[in-house]
Amino acid sequence: MIKILFIGDIVGKSARNCIKHYLSSCRSEYDFILANGENAVSGAGMTYPVLKELYSFGIDAVSMGNHTFSKKEILHFIDSEKNLLRPANYPSKVPGFGYTILKKDQKKLLFINLMGRVYMNMLTLDSPFTAFDKILTEVKKDIRAVVIDFHAEATSEKGAMAYYADGKVSAVIGTHTHVQTADERILEKGTAFITDVGMTGPCEGVIGVKKEIIIEKFTLQMPKHNQLSKGANIFNAVSLDIDEQTGRALDIRRINILYEDTL
């Protein structure tokens, strides 16, 4: 059996502190630890020091999304970090990797990052379904365990991807909306699915941002710089058990932990 932990969208430094605290006592329980890190640096983007920090906690691979290039310095290292993924359905000339193959103790995992197109304002994205088919044709081969981070806004698009991939991959994990959904399940052909794994980070605002800023945006329709909220943090993740021989999901469990004190 392959045991996997997938950590929901990491939002800022307080989220990174939560992850460090959580993994300090349970890292050894998992064969692979995955996380979405597109908001890991001040709520948008990734830098090299923060990526290395996440690796030091025990995270094996980090997926991204629509904020992949929010920090321009990522262009200096994204082509050399094979376990830092940007969505595979970005145009082919975009730098970086859309998938990675992780190996540990004779166990293998194919980790794929895809992004939805509905309500995402990413006009040049290729079809995530076509990109998925291409990767499986070119790469999967003898790898049984496959996890997709599907970074998307529309629940219908996430559900469609899960059913499209059912029986072809071990799990489709939805990210992006920062709100954990209570619909984790294993589909008919053996693929685990959750519409959104949620977020790890400050939970007293609106999806990680100070509530006053978001309220002002909605009421005045004026642009305003986002600032992360303070106070309590939430740790959202899912734990997956995968049959090593078949790649079918055996179990998917939500993790939702409130850290009331700043770590």
C-alpha cells in the first residue's frame, strides 16, 4: 500500500508554520507528501527559499496554479526544479514541468498538475482533458499510482475531470477555492475524489485575506492590495491509501485541524 498526504493550498508564512508543526510528528507515516503551493509566499507565488523550506518539512512535490508566475523570480529556478509543478495544460512554450515521477523505497508515484478553464480568466490554456490524455499516453506505463491536482474554480469541471479520469488514476484532488468540501469518496472504477481539499493558512478572513479588504472590493468595486488575515489558522489536507499493485484508491480521509494560536 502507498500512503499519501495531500496538503491544501498553502497561504503565507503562518501556513508554513502549521505544516512544519503537523509534519514534525507524522512525516514517517506517509510514503509521499504533496502540496499545492501557489499561495505560499505572502498569498501569491513561490520563491526559491520558500520552496526549499517546504522540502525541508518533508514535502516531496509542490503543485501550483493560476498564481504560478506571480513572483517573477520563479523564472530563475522553475526549469531546474522537477518537483515544482505548473499546470501541464499551460501552452507548451511556458517554462517548467507539468508532472513529476516520485520514487521512494521501490514505490513510484506519478503526480500531475492540471488547471481548469471555467471562470479562471486564463484564455490561452489548453484543454486539461487533452493534456491529461497526452501525459498518460506518454508517461504512465508501469506506474500504477497517479495523483492529479486539478486546480479549478467550477465544481462541475472538477467533477467532470474526476469521472473522466476514473479508473485511470488513483486520485483527483481539487484545489483553488480554499474551502474544503465534504464530498470525499471513491468513484466506481477506483479513483478517489474530493472537489476541494481546502487551504492551509489564516482562516479568520475571506479565503486567507483580511475580511475588510474583500468586503471593500465587493461593495466599492475598487482595486485594493490583498493582505493576509491574522489570528487562527486551519490545516486542510486529505490522506490517501493506494493499492500498490492496481493503483486503485482504498481510502480517502479529510483532515481539518484548527490552530487557534499563532505558531
